[in-house]
Amino acid sequence: MDEPKVGFKDLFVYQHLADLLKKKSILEPKPIQLAAFPYLKRIENDIVIRGVNGSGKTCAYLIYLMEAYFSNSLFVVDRQLESVIIILPTPELCQQVSN
């Protein structure tokens, strides 16, 4: 029997964020995201996610940042990001993330 698929709304993502992801055709978390989310939620951790191209690493970080924004938690105060630096190694990845 197949295991039921886990959607973003089943994890920790606000429904509004799940709707935004759906508009971008991001319907369910990739395995690397499922593995990373519990660690990203811990405020005291720095985390490095390793995986092959297209595995969902960058999206895992960005989804977590958006979740923090919508929940008004961590480094977000009154829906203003206090400090987030996103360093990307290639122009192509910069373009992908900006979309």
C-alpha cells in the first residue's frame, strides 16, 4: 500500500503560504525538504543542506523564511524581516530564486 503524500499544509506551513506555493506549481515537499524542515525550525541551529541540483534545497530555505514571515516569529518583527542574507553562487540560481 502506498503511503499518503504529505502536503505543505500538513507540515507547518500556513494555508496562505500553501496556496502561494500551489500557484507556483509547488504542490508537495520534496524528500530533502521533509528532512530539513525539523532542523530549520530550531532557532539555535545553523544548517547546511546538501543535495543534487534540483532536489529542493534552496526552496527549503525559502519556504522556511516565508513561514517565519507569516507566523511573525524568529527574526521577523511586525512582518519586517530583521536580518536575512541570501547568498547564491550563480546568476542562474539568483534568477530562479527571485521568481
